[in-house]
Amino acid sequence: MVKYFSYLGITALAFLLVLTNQSGEKTTTPNCCQSHWKGWVRIEDIPGTDNGYMLPESNFIRGGTAHLTQRFGGYYRYWVGLEYEIPCDKNINGDQCKMEWYGKSDLGISLYESDHGATFGGYKDSATVNCITVNRPPYFIFRYGKVALDDVPELVNNPSGWAKYTIETDNGTLRFYKNDKLLKEMKTSSSIGQLKTIYIHFKGGGRVDWVKLYEKNKLVMEEKFSVNGVTGAKWYK
């Protein structure tokens, strides 16, 4: 079954994606041509109050990986995410791009099942894939623009070991791969427009070894997290 969405949030991961303000104006950041990785943490406590905050790159880029994990005593569950805003002097077509990353979840840290996914945030809309370790359809996310699938058993995934993941948009088609094996594909008439932000997100902690971004199958950016506390994104465009 296909659902049609009229919002830009990502359900439980909505804290990771803010494309426009309430007036519909595009968000901007100072010095946008000098982008840095940001870490996000959102904690949901027992009464259901959500608390989120941002971490600087000096907090989570270390030892050759981007590693976001903590134990939050007294909290039932939490989500973390890596965000990178595309520099303002880079024009990337969000409907013809691909992101690969090598990562793993910190299973055993979260008190609940573990999620793992990624998002392309565009100036018009977004595309999101979210896997989960158990078959709970409400928590699958496979969305391109305002079109989404609500039951995607192909996204039941155990991300405890290191693996290569890929999210790809191709002029209305959304694809998701694990270790170069296609897990799911959806064709729509959606468009997200120029790429604004890329995200990699986890429930209960996770780490990423490297990230590569492609436009029309041409490598345009790679990040190896090789220097502690410093964004090392290398652009080829």
C-alpha cells in the first residue's frame, strides 16, 4: 500500500530533517560554503518528552570513524544522526544522486530494536530509507517526496556488523542496497530538487567509517573521517 504524505518530517526521526520553516522559507546557515559534519541526539524518556541536541564534530569524529553512541541512564530509547549540509557553492541534483557509506549499529546500547537509515534532504522535499531489526511495519520508512510504502519487509535488517549501504535516487526512482545487493526499489513521479543535506541515522547508536556521494554516478564528494575532530570532506566538483 502507498501512503501520500503532506509533511517533510521523518516520523520518529523528524528531528534530523528541517528543510523549511513554518512560513515555508528555505533555511540557511552562516558560512554555508564551509560545511561541517554535525551529530544529533534525540532522547525519548519514559513520560514521552522528547529532548534533542547537537554535537560538534570534535565530539564524534575519532579513531578513523564518526561514532555516535552513549548510554543514557533512565531513558528508554534514543536516536542519533550524522548531518552534512551541502556547501552553497555546490549544486547537486537531488533526483540523480547516490550516497554510499560503510557503517554499523551499536546493537545492545539501545533498550529497544535498532534502526539504521539515511536521508537526502532537498530544497523541494526529501527521500528517506529506514531499516529495523525486527518486522514492525510502522517503523519502516521508504519514502521519496510525498509517496511512501508502509510495509517493506525487505527492510528488516540486522546492522550489527560492518556493511556497505547505498541510497540512490534516479529521476523518480528510489533504491536501497546493502553490500551492493538491491533490497528495495520504488518508482514515483516525485522530485526533491537540489540537494541540501545528507543524513545517516541510527536508533541506539552507530558508527560510520566512510561516506561517498555521487551525482549521475560520478563521485563528487568523499569523507574518510581520518583526522580526529575534523571534517575531511573532499570535493571533486
